[in-house]
Amino acid sequence: MELNSPFLQRRPRRNRASESIRQLVRETNLEPGHLVLPLFLIEGNAIHHQIPSLPVAARMSLDNILRTIESAIGLGVNSFMIFPAVPEKNKDKIATYSYAEDNFYLEASRKIKEQFPESCLISDVAMDPYSSDGHDGYVENGKIINDITLPILAKMSVAQAQAGFDIVGPSDMMDGRVGIIREALDKAGYYNTGIMSYTAKYASAFYGPFRDALDSAPKSGDKKTYQMDPANSREALIEAELDTQEGADFLMVKPALHYLDIIKNLSANFDTPIAAYHVSGECAMLLAACQNGWLDYEKAMPETLTSIRRAGASVIISYLALDFARWVKR
Ligand code: PBG
């Protein structure tokens, strides 16, 4: 028998009484079309090297990347962020290989767009995959030199646009890069190529599995002179202001889960769509707990991604994109 307490005027539980009602009042919807799947590309054929610290991801050659993209599109995930694992012999101080004619990354983009013209391909613009120093910018006497890096990033971006990337993704955190990239793209006629700027990218401990995948950890020092201090929130507004002025089409917050407050803050203050990068270490934590049987993946995975969307992200970049899309289908 239900006790009746007439003094309770408001009963929020009424709107939770059945799944039908819960659907009516659900505030956040996450669909596979909101997700971007990151992919690690390596030169060669028939390669599929699972990343031990990130078991949902693999270093793949183009043939396997094409197969993955085909099945992703079948599940409603149409956007992809491609990262290259560049052989050490192709690295130098000025990242020459990043815009070389025979670059396998640019070649792959052409092939992917040829086969899947409706897909959205997002690039990575930064020196670190191609740099013998392993830093996102040009290194001189142990310092990262901002203004020498900018024209290199601009050249890289134009080469990527030319290779078919729909959106370039500057992830380097140099000052002024969005403006110089926008100008270079426009000058070269790529005024329809978008820029997803890594606006608030933090010097985070959660990039470990990604650096394992690409072997891209800095050879010396850390990234604290260009990536943001995890203790800072207001500084993200300065970065967002500048990126907006310089012409960014998306503002990214990275990592996502540990920076939900930043996502919320940017989405409240800017009308440019917010992208959130659910990074390798954040995925790895969840996977490890689930593999141990400590968390239920089928429940924790969608809850995790929904929390990022609820905070204000339009776009979520996650290694779990395919698992989420499969879960939606079931
Ligand atoms: C580097 C880059 C990094 C990631 C994306 N681009 C790592 C870094 O800054 O060292 C990390 C992504 C992830 O951890 O999933 N330009």
C-alpha cells in the first residue's frame, strides 16, 4: 500500500515512472552521427597491431582502415580522425615529411575520400608525428619556437586539404596557428575546408596509450610550455576567444571527462560547436575496469559518452564510437 503524504506538492519521481515517460523528458540525446572515430594509420599491407594499452584500437594499414570505415558507416559513424605512425627514418627537425608528395598519410586520405566521398575526414596538424624531437613545434636549444612552427603547420594543412581532408585539426597549441592556417587554406583556394581547433588542450597524463600507438612521446622535456595547465579554467576562455576570432569552425576541449567543466564553460560562452576528445587514457581506464569485471561496459560506456554530450559537446571523438553504435543498434 502506498502511503500518501499530502504535504508533498512536487514529486519529481512522476517523470521517471516508466521508460515511456523517461523518454519524453530525456534532455540529452547521443547518436552515432555525433561521434568521430580516431584511427591510427601505418604504412604497409594487412597490418592490424592491437595497442596493448588501448585494446579497442589498432595500428592499421590502409586496407584495414578502409574496411573499418566501411563498417563504421554501416553503423552510422561517418566521421574519422586519422593519425599517422611515421617511421623514424622519415622524421626530421622541420617535419618535412608532413607535406611530402609521397606521404602515405596524404595518399591514404585520397583513397578514403575516393571510396567514401560522403565520409568526413579530420586530420591532425602538429609536428610531433614527423618531428625527430617528438614535439608539436620546432625545437631550438630545448625550446619550442612558436613563430617558426606556424608556416610549417600552414604548409601541412594545405597539403592535407589538397589530399581531401574535409577538416584540418591543429592539435599543437601554438599561438596564432588557426589564423595562419585559415589564411593559407583560403589563399590556396580551400576556403571550404574547415578547422577543428584543439582550443583547450591540456598537458595531460591521459595521452599515454596514444603515444604508445604512434611512438610519439617527446624525446626530451614535456609539453607544458604549449599545452595548458590542468589547473586552469579561465585561460580556456582566452584560447576560445582567439580561436573564434581567427576563424575556427569547432572548438575542442581535450581531454573530455576530466574537463567537463571546461566543455560546459565554453559551450555557455561561445556559439561555435564544441568538440570533446575522450582521449586514449580515459578510454583505457574504463576498458581496464570493465575487463576486470569491476564495471559493466554495456552500462558504463554509454553513460560515459552521454556525460560528455550533456556537458555541452556537439561532437565527441572517442575510440569507443563503434562500440556505442553497436550498443544503439541492439
Ligand atoms: C599530438 C596529439 C596527442 C593526442 C592527439 N594529438 C598527444 C599529445 O599531445 O602528446 C592525444 C590523443 C589521445 O590520447 O587519445 N599532436
